Amino acid sequence: MSKINQLQEIIDSSNNIVFFGGAGVSTESGIPDFRSESGIFKSLEKYGDTPENLVSHSYYLDHTEEFFDYYKENLIFKDAQPNPAHLKLAELEKAGKLKAVITQNIDGLHQKAGSKNVLELHGSIHRNYCQICEKEYDLDYILESDGIPRCECGGIVKPDVVLYEEPLNNAILNFSVDYISRADTLIIGGTSLVVYPAAGLIKYFHGSNLVLINKSETPYDSYASLVINDAIGETLSQIKI
């Protein structure tokens, strides 16, 4: 039996699926991942600094204008559209099989595809708030600001994204743990499962089927019911609902 047929059988027999995805889910939408040869980390090299520093809370505080220059140029892909992976996951949710999408991505493409229950571990480029009065601003406000985006009250408008050195949102993390712990099938896609604490979520899964869809191997392949080393959009587009 082909791996696609195996995946089809798992999905057909499941009623409480949770999807956990990383940067690889959005690469087929033209958004680079982090660690590949064409990824975001490579683009950071021309800045003469480490990626962990350039997108860290410390760098944001100490070099705010430079942070926003890099952020706007390299981390926002406003015109990106959902790919077959996003669309199929939205279909699965609409059919009642998929209960939650847990994502490490900040691009908002799951919602754009129609998914309703999306838990964003690392926040979203589409939410921005004043650090003084907490007024909310949209993505266009950030993109159209010269230099450091500022609120009408004078405060800096910070993207609601989790930087290095910043903790994940505890409420989102707890919801994610709850969904994963109750799932009968956990599909993990487009992530190398090496970044913690997000990668540690897999230990809360005790259901029947662990499916890993990623172009490269992960440290958890030997624990999976099914491993597919291929692009996730290409894979999920072959599933019938």
C-alpha cells in the first residue's frame, strides 16, 4: 500500500485529528523556511550577525530601528496565498475531522485558507499593539510606517510575534497541550522538531496515529505510525474528504 493510501486510511478512520505545523507548511506559498540553504537564516548572514540575535528581544530593545528594517524586509510576505496544505486542513476542519491547527508560523495563511481554530504559538504579523496604551494596529500600519512604527500616543507599535528570549503565550501553549492530549491522530508537518518548547508538544500525544510529513528526517521518525518525506502541500492535496 502506498504511503498516500495509508494516510487516507488513517484520516478516514479518525474523528479527532490535530495538526501541528512549522515553517515547511508555508514554503509552497513562497515563504522561505528557516534552516534550509534558501532559508531565512541564510539571508541573515549579510547582516553580519547571528539569526538568534537579530530576531531577539534584546536586539529589538537595543536596535529597534534596525530590527524593524529587517523585520519588514525579510519576515513579512503580504502577498503570499494559502497553498494546498492550508486549504486541505481547512477542508478537514469543515468536515469535522480536524479539531485544531497548531502552528509555529506567523503568516496567518491558515486563517486565510478558512481554518477557524488556529493556535499560533509564535504569534502573528497581522496583530500589532502599542506597548504603552495597547491600541491595536494592522499589518499595513507597520509596513507603511517610516522607521519605528509609533502609536498616536507616542508608544512603539510592536508586532505580536514571539522573539528569541521571549516566552510562548502560556494560554496558547496550554490549549495546544489539551488538544494534542485528546487527539486520536496527530499529523505533524513542515517542521524539523528541533525547536523547543514547541517541539516538546509531541510528548503529550497518546493517541493511535502519529503522522510525520516533512522533507527531511526528524528525531521522532522512529516513533511515528507513518513517515512521509515529501512536501506537505503535495502530500495533502492527494487526500480525499
